[in-house]
Amino acid sequence: MEEYNKNDNVEDVKENISAVEEFTDTEKENEQDLLLKQGAVNSLERMFKLWWIPLVVMVISFIAIFFEIVLVVFAKHMSYPLLMIAGIGLLCLTGLIIAVSAGISAIAWLVLLYRYWKFLPAGEACTTPAKAVGYLFIPVFNLYWIFVSFWKMSRSYDKLMGRKNSCCTVIACLYAVFFSISTLGGYISQFAVFFPEFASFARIVCFATTPCVILYIVAVCCLQNTVRKYLQGPAANWKNNPDFSKFPLVAGLVCGLLFIVFMSFFSVTAAITQTLYKQDTLPQKEGNAKVTQSHTHSHHK
């Protein structure tokens, strides 16, 4: 009887020890998950600040440009050459600040977009993070891909969080529409030099740039808030997402750079051709004017 009780006590002790070990293991896992979530949220917040702070600098710089132009005009009107030179120097400096701020904000946004896609589970993501970012640099194709990269991502997060057609998804869809319209206007305007009939259409389409920028800022803020809430959930949903090949990202960047080089060469060639055409037509116009003057002079005689 005593031996039976001893065996029972030993088994109970073993069960208690195993239960304590399991509890400590799960506690450690929870601590690791909490640290992982905190690290992911902090990383996103830092990148988000790196995105919106340059935007604020750009807005302040554009306001400063207005006053600098007024200063230059005033100095020219009042014949203050030193003040005009100083105003032109300020304009150049402000333009450089805007260019650098725009570059930093754009890079931060691409990093944010990559991480947003990285947090989506493989079963919910319709593409990889590298494709989502890289294919945006492919000319003409990005008119379609912006809907995949931006709108479908927002819909995936809505599905994960049990929402349907949230405000974030609607704004993302509107941004994708205006992005496609304004980008198409930019493509058409490049060819308006050789085809003047496209110039008026390109100007009309480019009016979509202003609402596109506003929707872009609102959409990114909404997405950041959505992803922040999603990361507060179980880390097991996203911490083991696989690393995908970076080849689509590199291929998209190379394709975009080649397109920029090609369009720059095209624009320079068009400008030179237009200048030479004007120089060729000027002597003809001067000759016609002299012939007309001689005719009128003989007629008066």
C-alpha cells in the first residue's frame, strides 16, 4: 500500500514538473513574441517618421519659395542687384532641400510598402514584397500594378482584421485611380513635343496630380494605422513569413532607371530638334518679309 502511494506521489511530482516546464516555455515564447512585436512596431514607427517629416519640410519649403520669388521680383523692380542675387541663391537652396526631402520620403515609403507586404501571411498575400515594390518601377505596367501593390494589400488587411471595404481600402483605391491618371498624363506630355495635339489632353490629365498627392498622404497614414493594429495581434500570424527573392525588386529598379535614361535622351533630342527647326524657319520668314516689303514699296511707286 505504501509502495503504491509512493509511486502515485512520484507520478504527481513528474506531472507537476512537466507542467511547470511547459508553462515556463510558453512564458518564454510569449516574451519573445512581445519583444518581436515591439521591435516590429518601433521599426515601422521610425520609418513612418522618416516618411512624414520630409513631407513637412517640403511644405514649408514651398511656402518659402513663394516669399523668395516675391523678394526677387521686388529686388529686380527696385534695382537691388545684391538682394536679387541673394534671393536667387535662396531659391536654389530651397529647391535643393525639396529635392533631397522628396528623395528621402520616397525611399522611406518604399521601405514601408515592402514591410507592409512582409507582414501579410503567405496565404493572404497575392504577391511577394519584392514584386509589390519592384514592379511599380516598370513603365506603363505600373498603371495596373498600383492597384495590386496598394489596393489589394489594404483589402488583405481588412480580411485579416474582419473588416469589409473599410475607409482605408476606399482611399487606397481612389489613390490608385488618380495615380494611374496622373502618371498617364506624364507619359503623354513627353510626346507632346512632337505631337502638339496631345498637349491639351496631357495638361488636363496632369490636373489629377494634386488630388493624387493628397490621397497618397491620407492613404499611407491609414495604412500605417491599420498595420499597427494588426501587429498588436498574435505574432504567430506573421513572424514566420518566408523571405522571398529580391530579384523582382532589382529588375524593377533597373527597368525604371533605363526608362528614365531613355526619356531624358528623348527629351533632349526633342528640344534640340525643335531649336534647329526654328532656326531653319527663321531665314525663310525673313526672306518672305523682305519680298513682301519690296512688293509694297514697288506698289507705292
